Amino acid sequence: MFGRKKQDREVTRVAQTVPKKASDSALFGLSHYVAQTSVERELYAALRESVPMIDAALGKIIRLIGGFHIRSDHAACERMAQQFVREVKSNGTDQGLHGFIYTYLDSLLTYGEAVGEMIPAPDGGSIAALYNAKLDDVEIRADGSPLNLLVCRRDTGGSVPVKYQNLVVVSLLNQQSGTARGTSLLRGLPFVSGILLRIFESVKSNWERVGDVRFAVNYKPEGGVFSEENARQIADEWRKAMRSESVCDFVSVGDVSVKVIGADNQMLECEAPVRALLEQITAKLGIPPFLLGLSWSSTERMSSQQADILTSELEYYRATLEPVIRRIVRMHLQLSGCREPFRVEWDDINLQDAVELAQARLSNAQAQKLENEIGWEEEDG
């Protein structure tokens, strides 16, 4: 039941542009040197923790993807699929295929790669659960051809291919040519984010200095003769005045001056460089600034265009996820004895898009009606 077709294996091995290896025993040589390292994944995870706007943008993309439904001309098949979508166990705590897909997309956006597994029921008659694999526990390789990916489990003795490859789903975001490696949506942001974090760290340090005011107390003894005892008394009195919980005056005798350290210095203006860096980040993530709480000046038309661009981005991610959804649902239906065709229907991204589409259809219908009336009048004339 879980075997591969020999013909498919032969077809996927045909790739003329793949360099020939010195030995056929080097089965995994194609993608050995392009595997994503744990250091890169730690870097991307650190970016989400350090820059809240990046984490918020990815979260909004995942939520804006919306839901989906399984439709089929066969009523019993559709009911079975819809029940599976609602009730399948996911990752031990979640329930439903949607939770699995959202976690899958989170990994895909953050790391450029995502791996999931279908867990069959003990009797083999259905899919009992779904599991989002941790990328540190698996490795994606090319099985002799870049057209056929192989998922391996990392063990103490090395990487071992999982036994049932057809129960594993894998996706690569913007797959790099000739490799078995995806591209993270956060690629290119470490450098920009590093500058942004350095500015924030400087602001933090400066405000710590300015907010917690430090003073310089200068004592000029009379006649130029320095008295250590007088200096100690002044220091003690100043220390008592600063540590007092209530307002306390400092009184001294002699030529004593008090100045604020750093009072003459001015903090550098950071609004312009921070905005320039945030513009780079939002451009890379594809999220309109107003969705992230950035009150930048924008016209209504510009906001509408940004919403259209975001819609196209979400449609791209939906197209990436749909094969995964179809494969999981198809496996469940086949194990349950149903082989009827089905389709995945996504919900409208938001109500505004639905209203605009309806308004566009109404305008087209009115224009068509007007053209028909003009044509009838010309024929009668």
C-alpha cells in the first residue's frame, strides 16, 4: 500500500542538467552542501524574538490566509473529508487540519522549509493524527534526482531515510535552483535588523544615562589648600541627599558646584534612519505598513493598492499550501475507501475583497447591458 511505482522513480531520475557523480554510491551527494544549518534557523528564530514587527508580520500573514473547505460532487465523500478537516488530531493539543496547516506555514515562512507527517490509525483505515516535524530533527535531501525529495531522520549515527516517504509532506519556499533547499522569507533581514537593534540599544543606553541623572560635585577649597576631611563630609552629605526617599536639600559651606553629567550633549535623531530600516523590513515581508500599526502618510488609493498586493501575496501562499492539503485529504479518503475527486475551496480573504468583487461584477453586467441596448437601438435605426 505504501510502495512507490517503479515507473515514477525512473522518470524522476531523468534530469540532464544534473552533474554526474564519480560514483553512484554517493546517493545523497546532490544536496549535501546546501542543507540548511541549525545556526541559520537559530538566526531566523532570534530575528522574530528581537524584532517584534517581524514576528507580528508573519503572524498576520498566517491569520490572513484564512480557512478552506473540501468540496466534492459525491456527498458522502465531502462529509467524510469535512469531518476529517474538523476533527483530525494535530500535534497532540490541536484539533483540525487548519491548525496543522497554520503551523506548517509558520515554519515555511520562517525557515523556507516545512515538514509534516501523517500518522495512520492502528487499523490503517484512516489518518489518525498530523505532526509538524521540527526541522532540527529531519533533513531534506535529493533522492538521486532534484525532482524527488527524500526526508531523513537525524539519529546519533547520521541521517536515516524515513521508512514511509508517502506519509511525509514537505514544502520548500522559493526553492533554490538545483538544490533541495528553500528560501526563508526573512532572508536579507539580518543585516538590516542588526542596524535597527543597534540603534535601539543606543537609545536604551542613552535614556538610561539621561533618565538616571548623574551629577558631578566639584569642591574648591579656600586658599587652594585641600582638606580630605571636608571633601569626605561633602561627599557624605551629598550621598544622603541623593538617597533620601523624600525631597532633601544639600547644604554645604565653601565653593561647591554641582553639574549634570552629559547635560550639554544632545541625543542623535533616530526617527529618519529607523523609518528607513522599517521600510526595508516591510518591503521584504510584503505587509502594508498600516497593518503593523505604522502611521505613515498614505492616500486611500495607495492603501487600496497595498491591499491588492497583499492579496496577491496571500494567493501565492495558498497555492503553495494547497498541494499539501490535497495530499493529506486524499490519503485519508483513500485509506477510508473513498476515491472520489474533490477540490479545495478557500474562504474570501476578507469582506472588503468580496464586496469589491461583487461591485466589479455588477459594473460589468451594467456595462454589458448598456452595450446591448445601444446595439439594439442601432439595429432598429
